[in-house]
Amino acid sequence: MDYPGRIIKKGEKDLEVVKLIQQQLVVKGFGPLDIDGDFGTYTETAVKDFQALSCDANGIPLLIDGKVGAITWSVLFSVPVGVPDPAYQPSAVVAKALEIAKSQIGVLEDPPGSNRGPQVEAYLKRAGCSPGDPWCASFVYWCFDEAAQALHLQNLLPRTGSCMTHWSDTKGRKTTARQATNNPSLVKPGDVFIINHGNWKGHTGMVTAVGDGYITTVEGNTNISGSREGLGVAVLKRKINSISAGFIDYSTLNG
């Protein structure tokens, strides 16, 4: 059975999917369990025991919560989970924006920590921001604007340097954080991710790849630790469930 596209937890009503989980837990040595489709205390404990002794595909220990989400399912059944439909193709402008974003990897602030430098200030200016402003959202806007100009299309992203204004004002198709956590296959290369840090502050970038509950990204104003106040454009890997606002798909719009 494929991952059902939602988190399976105590009280689950789908007896067949629970039986499948129980059977696999027993196979992995986390029994005995009655294969009865009842996701009760014993099954929850077996899931926690499995999580406590398991790591994901990136060698990161599983979250011990007794719930079978995308990452736990992937490890339990040794199958990839959350891979987008292989037939999916981003729109021309999204594909071009992604190509342009990748071309900027390695751009750094000058001087470091200043939110300035010739290329950084080009991102900021395009989004209507001032030198020295945080620039992750301006970077995303610039990438899409460059793509739109190259294809003689209109840039349909909100012209803003604010991540949360982008999330609020977008015309793209949103996948909320909860939807993405339940079903990572909803997230696709070319999507814009938005992290909400509270008080109208956030962080953003573009998804380049998806799989097993993780995204690979290109982000501006970051560093290898994932900071929203980093020094340059970098490639990072993040858990999908760490994206607290959600994802925006611009392939649904025509420029």
C-alpha cells in the first residue's frame, strides 16, 4: 500500500492501513502485536519504540511521537515517500525562475553581515526595498522577475520584500504547512516556501527537489545552518514539517 497521504495515529479508523502498519512493526521486531486494525496504546507504543531506534534517509533520528507520518512510513516500509508526480512539469516561468535561482548560488553580501553588495542590492531594488534590508523575499521576487522578462511575461508575484506579505497577497496556489506535512507529494520543485517566524517576520526560498519528507532549496540571506539572516545564496535541505506557513505553486498562473 502507498502512503495514504495523511498522518496515521491513535484512533485511526482505517483498519486496513493500521493492520499494514502493525504487520510491518512485527516484521521489524517491534511486537508482539495483535494484527487487528486497532491503533490503540500498544500500537502507539510499538511505533514509538521503532522511532526511538530508527533514523531517516538522511541519518536524522525520527521524531518519537507515536504517529506514522511520511518520514516514519518511509523508514518503516523502506520506500520513498512524498515524491511528486513524475509527470509533473513546472510552467515555463517557474522552470526559468528555478534555473536563475540556481545560477545565483554563492552570491555573498559585501561586506558580510551588511545585507548589502552589488547583487544583493539588485535583488532589493527590484522588490522595492532599500539597501540593508533583509533580502530573502527580494531574492525570490528577483528570480521570478528575471524569468518573466526573459520570457516576455508578467511577473505575477507580489512585489514585496516581506515574506508574510508575499504569503498573504499571493495569487498562486497555496499548500498549507499542515497539508504538506500530511502529504508531502503536494510539494513540487519550483514551489516557493514560506516560514512564519511570528510578528510578521519570516523566511523564504525556492524548492528544487522533494523526497522522503524533505525539500532541497535555494535560498537568499541564509547560511548552512538555515538562518534567515545569513550571508548569501545557498542550497539547503529542510524537513517539510519545518515550513510553518506553507508552499506556493506559481505554475497554476499564466504570466
